[in-house]
Amino acid sequence: MDKQPLLCYYTFIMELKWFVLGIALVMYLLVIVFQDKKVWFTTAAALLCIILGTVFPAEIFTGGDSASHAFVHSVSSLINWNVLMIYVGAMTIAALFLYSKVPARIADFLVMKSPSTGIAIVLILAMTGIISIFVENVATVLVMAPIALSLCKKLKMNPTMFMTGLAVMSNLEGTATLVGDPPSMIFAAAANYTFNDFFFHDGHLSIFFIVQAGLLAGCIFFYIVFAKLRSKTEIEGEGIISAFPAVLMLLMIFGLAALSFVSPVIAEYVPEQIMNLSSGLFVVILAAAGILWYVMNQKKSAGETWTLIKELDWETIFFLMGIFVVVGAISEAGLLKDFAGVLITFCGGSKFLGFIVILLVSIIISGFVDNVPYIMVMLPVAQEMAAGLGTGGEIFMFALLVGSCLGGNLTPFGASANVVAMGIIKKEGYPMSFGKWLKIGGSFTLLTTFASAAVLWLIWA
């Protein structure tokens, strides 16, 4: 048998693999340089990968041996529609929750009941972190900013530290629950985690409690900063519009928890396609109920309703769709497995060194790059590393989440919430330099990451 054609074919497939990597690298470079156009670049890269998969079926994707099968696979299997539905539904409920003014009322209550202004500020920052578990980080900063600025004006205090605190505390809790941020949803899809698995998994405390160690460290950090503010400040409390969005938020949380319990029981009676979308469908139905309430009960016009929907973070949705396809392509082409092999060799079989490498690299990269595409690429790498080093995947995947989530606080442009906070500070007449942010954000990042990483190692090593 002539081996020459087989050799040529193998060489071609290898070259095709590196071409896919080239597409991904160019996409990432353009996303980093032109942040405001990132959706265009991820969409273009995804389309290129789909075209390659349809022209060379079964060589890029594993969806079959025909162009049609490869195309369907790239759209239906690589794009996680359950994650996207959860994100859209949770964003809608969060927008209504902020509209209800319930978070602002809680913050007012904390200020009025606190024994000192310093403690009140720390409690507001802690509350900001807790709200951001369920509400998008930028929205959390925007709803808490007026409270912070009002308090600072009464105290005749520079708002820089308070506003920076709002940003970094909102970023800190991003991966604590399934509905916190896109990285947590991506992780859940990759690791097959349910809502409850974020709290307890395999008899161990899970990522939620690991992140809370960081929250506690962050509260200590800001208590030291604001401890000198011992006086008590009186404010006028703000009334809430309605408690209904808060009820929807609670229904979403407890409903997702309940689905985690009943899914294994009902799986044999429900079609697999529906079962795979159950969490997303549930959250979208709740969001639809919220929109109906907004129109009927709050008497909002079609224009006002459209404005609410239009202002949701649709850019991230389309960004995620492109990233799902591109990362799926480089994974199924075998590139991520190759990268994991390189890291395993570098670590020399040391689980601790692998843990530190993933943690530090995640902090540094997420300080400058959007953590969504980074998480998408590195999750399968972390899983491969765990398998290669003969350990459970959680310790490396959780290190990835902690590093990439908390690493966004390192620089003023490491997360969207940071950019928004800096814009508000500048508007108030207190422009902030990169060095000044690094002094605050860097210290905060090191402290909170060390606390979370230490708890992670103690539980999962």
C-alpha cells in the first residue's frame, strides 16, 4: 500500500489545525486591541471556523462526515444555548431588580443602622459583592454609585477609594454562583455543574465558599482603610417601587437549586434536548413574567419596554456565541490537548506547581484581557492537566476561576466595572492614574486571591 498519500493527508490535517490556531490568535489580538469591536472579530472568526468545518467535514469538528452534519454540530452543539438563555433571563430579572430600588433601600438601611460611617461603607461594599452574585457587575456599580457619592459629599471625602471598592468588590463575586457572570456559566457547562454544585460538590465545600474567603479578606482590607471614619452619618431613606422583582430573583435562585435536585429524577421521562435546556428555559420564563409585570403593572409603554430590553448586555451574548464556536474548533482540532501536554511537562508532575502556574497566569492575563475567552480556552486545558497529573479537575478549574475572576481587579481596564468606576470618578473631578489604581487594586487582588487560593488548596488538594 502506498503510504505517500496518507502522509500527505496527515500533513494537510496538521496544517489545518495550525490554521485554526492562527484564526484564534488573530481574533484574540484584535479583541485586545479593539475592545469596542470585539463582537465583529469573534463572529468573523466563528464563521471562518464553520466554513472550514463544512469544507473539510470531520477534520475540524467531530459532528459527522458531511458538510451539513459539521455545520449543524458547530451551531447546535458547540454553542451552549442553555448558558445563553440563563444569561439573558438573569440579566432581565437583574435589570428589573435594580429598577425596583430594592438594592438602594437595603444600602440606606445599612447606613442608618451602622454604628459608624466606616462600618457602613464596609457593609455597603460587602453588599455590593453579594448583589453582584446575581446582578451584572457594571449594573451593580451603577446602582450603588449614587449612594457612595452622596455619602462622600456629606463627609466632604474624596470618593476615589469608595468607588474603587465598589468595582473590585463587584468583580470579586463573579463566579460564586451559576448565575453570577458568564465565566461561571461557561464553567458549569464544561464541568457539568448544577446550581447546587457551586455550593457543595462531592462532599466538599465548592467555589461559592472559596470566593467568600476572598470577600472576607476584601472586607478586612476596606475596614482598615475606612476605620478612621468613626462618626455616624444620617441619610434620607429611599422608598422601593415594588418587591415583585426581588421575588422573581428569589424564585430564580431557589428554582435553579430545585432543578439541580430533580433533574436526575425526571431525566428519564423528559427528552434529552429539553432536559439540557431546562435551566435556561426556567430563567427565561421568569424573565418573561417580569417583562409582563413591567408592562401591565407598571404601565410602561412599548418604547420604554423596548429600551429596557435593548439596554441588556446583548454584546456579551453575541460575543459568547462566537467564542463558543472558535474554542470548540481549536479544542476538537486537538490544540488544547497539545497545550495541556506542554504545561504538564513544565510542571514536572507537581500538582502544587501546576496550581500556582494556572493561578498566576490567570491573574496576570485577566488583568489585561477579557476573562471570558480566556476561561473558554483554559477550562479544557485545566481538565487535561488534572488528568495528566492524576488529580481531580476541581483544584485546577477552581484555580482558573479564582485567578481570572479576581485578576480583573489588578488594572483599571481589567474589567468593565473598573472602567465604569473610573469614568464616574473622573466626572466627579478626581481623575485616577494607572499607578494609583494599581496601588489599590493590586493590593486588593493579592490579598483576596491569596485568601481564596489558600482555602481552595486546603479543601481540594
